[in-house]
Amino acid sequence: MRYFLHLAYNGRNYFGWQIQPGQPSVQECIEHVCSKLLHHPVNLTGAGRTDTGVHASDFYAHIDTGTDLLSGKAQWLYRLNAFLPNDIVIYDILPVKAEAHARFDALSRTYQYRVSLRKNPFVLDSALRLYFQPDMDAMNRCAALLREYRDFTSFSKAHTQTATNLCTVSEAGWRQEGDVWVFEITANRFLRNMVRAIVGSLLDVGRGKCDEAGFRRLIEAKNRCMAGTSVPAHALTLTHIAYPEDIFLR
């Protein structure tokens, strides 16, 4: 039987989702606990690869097991969370079709990047402290341009193993939540380092170092050297993954 695990994690103590030789990863941690409780090796396939230090408040991974996880599901959830560290939580166990895939069946993913405009000890681990007041209107005008393009090579980490740098961005923009500004972006897929490079470039726009014409040029250059510096990972969170309803078994 194939199941989706609905989970979340604080990425501060991990070198990303994917298993890294000699380094702690979220995938390895959950696989170890699942294998221990299910009494057989478990291979966990995640919805994507978050980078070192990046968080996920809405994440899915699938596992295959002969154990019936629906009978006594509450007890299975209790045991999983009891063995997992406090920075990882399993919300639910969902039965899915045998061919359902946590990564390839995802329709879209949404990320949020948070910046703080004043010193705030309560957002140290979740927002980047800014020492200037960005122009939100200018940043939103440039963020809207992202929906006009598909090739995001300029925002991708170089020398990755992806077959293509094409993505479809459906939503992108900034909003204010008190002293914290939130950049939210939704796309069918993301490249490595893509969101952090986009945010860095938009912050350049916000401080007057780049205008709309310049932002278009850096996208169309398909050259990572043209874009802004990648912002730190600790303020980035994967907040939503959408799937087709028909992969879930009722």
C-alpha cells in the first residue's frame, strides 16, 4: 500500500530535505524512524528538495509498506511523532493510489519569504532583518513580470542536474503583515535556489538599484550573474503543495 505522509519541519538543523552523505537531513531522519517502527527498510520520496536551512509548513512524502497504517492511525501518528525530533511533525497519513507520486503529481508549490523592517527577537529564525525601507510598489511591479516568462535560468543555481529551467509562475507578489513583509510565489516547479535569487533581485529593485526594464533584461539574459545575490535560507518556507484530488483514496 502506498501512503502520503503530510508533514512539516523547521529546517534550521538540517542540510535540506534530501539525504546528504555525512550530514543530517529531514528525509534521513524520517526514514530512520519509519523503518524502526515498521520493522522493514523504508524509502521515502519527498515532494521536492528544500535547501539547507529552508523550512516547510506543508510537505508531503510517499512510502510503500505492507503494514496497514489506517487501522489505529491515531496510534501510528502518536508513535511517529514521539520518535521524531521536535522540529519535525507528521500531521496525517493518507492512503493514495498505487501510482501516486509525491513529487511528480504535485500541481503547484507555494513558497513564502519573510523580511523584517525592524529589530524583532521573535522572528530571528523566520525573517531576514532589513536595514532599509524597500519600495513595495516597485517590487510588486517587477514580481508581476515573472508570470510573463518561463525560462528562469537567471535565478537558478549553476551546474544542476535538471533537464530544463522552464517553470510556470502563476502568482508572485509582496504583502505587509505588520512589521514583516511577505513575498509569496506559486509555480508548477522551482529550480534550485530560484526563490532566494528572485527575492534578492527584487530587493535590489526595492532599494532603487534596478528598475522594471533592468529586471526584464536580467531575466532575458538567462545568466545567473545578472541577477541579485541570493538571500539567506532561514526566512524561506514551503507553505503549500497542491495535488489532484483523484490520487487520494477515500
